[in-house]
Amino acid sequence: MQIILQCNMKYLLFTIGISVIILFIISSYNLFGFQDYSFTRMWGSKGSGEAEFNYPHSIAINNVGDVYVTDEKNHRVQQFGPDGTFIRMWGSKGSGDGQLISPEGIDVDSFGNIYVADIGNKRVQKFTGNGTFITKWGSEGLDNGQFSRHAHGIDIDQSNNVYVVDRFNNRVQKFTNNGTFVTKWGSEGTGDGQFNEPHSSAVDHHDNVYVSDMKNLRIQKFTGNGTFITKWGSNGSGNSQFREPAGIATDSSGNVYVVDKMNSNIQKFTGNGTFITKWGSNGNNEGEISGAEDLDVDSYGKVYVVDSGNSRIQEFIPK
């Protein structure tokens, strides 16, 4: 009887040990960068009709999964369902309310309102989710609430504050959702909190702000008021290296995604900059990208990439 109990105990301990090893392998698969993403669908082509693009630039996803894309050289915004079905579009070239010149950055607040960086008009415009004009703010200059010729990335925090990456002024500006100036940070340089042509920003659920510091080939992380926290990245094509970090996004777990325009890939990091995985290569086949400008992540973890050079949107899911 004692021998049988000893054998059963050894078998139980062996089984527990194997289970622990399996769980460690599964967790390591995600933690150390072995997780992979697979292509699921794409939509769009070159043109000026519905679901056609002339250099799609930036993307935002609302709380029901609808996808908004700034169609830069068609001077408009297009809205799609989660599966890429065309819903509507709005905008035309001009400087009037609701008109746009080369729109780039875009984001959506918790009420479903849409904010667009109208770079040709050096302003931000706010719309309802169906494209009805609400308000606008901004002009060209260096003062608070003014922008360079490239008011670029836009992102919204949990309180619906609006962060605008003011690219050639090398700073980030923060506003209320009606355009009242709150604060700003950044200057030209390579030090902590300085920028060299920043591209985009992303805000996590703790209101930390991540900025793709494009020409400094790095990502910087700040508090919502601009206090520097950390940075990562260097020049190259390896893990955690960039040649032109552009669009940036966060998911519900606080992970950070960066599309590297010149390396034609997407890299995923923890919120503190630890590399997790990357995917993508240059080309025009499924899963390949060319000159991609932006990306976003929906509530299910699906990653939508603005494949700008190929005039299309691509969707990826974790395997």
C-alpha cells in the first residue's frame, strides 16, 4: 500500500510539473516575442470613389468597431463597418466649416465624436460620428493653440482631452474636447522630452501618452501633463529598432503598437518598452505593407493598419 501511494504521489508531482512547464511555455510565447499575427482581411484601392483612397493616412475606431480613415489627398474622411463595409464619407477641399485640406490625424472620443487634424488649414475640426461639423480651433503659429504646417497626430484620453502632435513645432499640445488650451510640452532636440519631427501619439487607460519621435528613431512615454517617464528605440531594423516610427496605438492591456514606415513592419511592446513581437514586410501582397502611416487596435485586439502606399486598410489578429 505504501509503495502504491508513493507511486501515485510521484505521478501527481510529475503531472503538476509538466503543467507548470506548459504554462511557462505559453506565457513565454507572448512575453518574449514569439506571438505572431495573421492577416484576416483588407479593403480599399486607389481612386476617389466610395472605399477608394488617394493616400489614406490615419485611422480611428469607435466603441462599436466602426473604422474612420482620413483620405488625405481626396480631402475627406471615410467611415466603414468593422468588416470594411463602406458606410459614409464627408469633406471636400476648402477652408470652410467641414471642409478639409490634406487631413491626417484622427481620433474618436467616448461620445463618438470625431477629431481631425486639418493640416492644410492648420486647425483641428470636431464632427459628430456621422460627419456633422461641431467646432474647430487653431491657426498657424507658435503660440498656445497654434500649429505648424503639420498638426499631425491626434489622440483622446479617458477624460476626452485632445492631444495634438504639432510636428514641426516639435511639441505636443493638450486641449479640452472643445478646443480650450490646457498645456504643452516639448522642444527641438535629442534629450528626454525633446523631439525631432514627432509623428503621432497614443494614450493608454492610465492616461500615459506615448509619442513616436520619428526623426529621433524612438518612442517616448509621458504622463498626461507631459512629465517624461521613459523612452526606447534606436536606428536599425532589428527588434526595438526603427527607421521611421510613425503611427502608434495602445490596446486594452496597455501594450504599445508602432508602425515603422521605412522598415515596413509593426512592432508590439509592453507599456514600458519591452519588445513583444513584430510582423510585416515590404510589398503589396496580403500581409505586406508599403509606406504605412498609422494603425489602431480595437477592443478585441484586432490591429488595423493604414497601408498608405498600397491605398488600402489591412486587418490582423493574434494567432
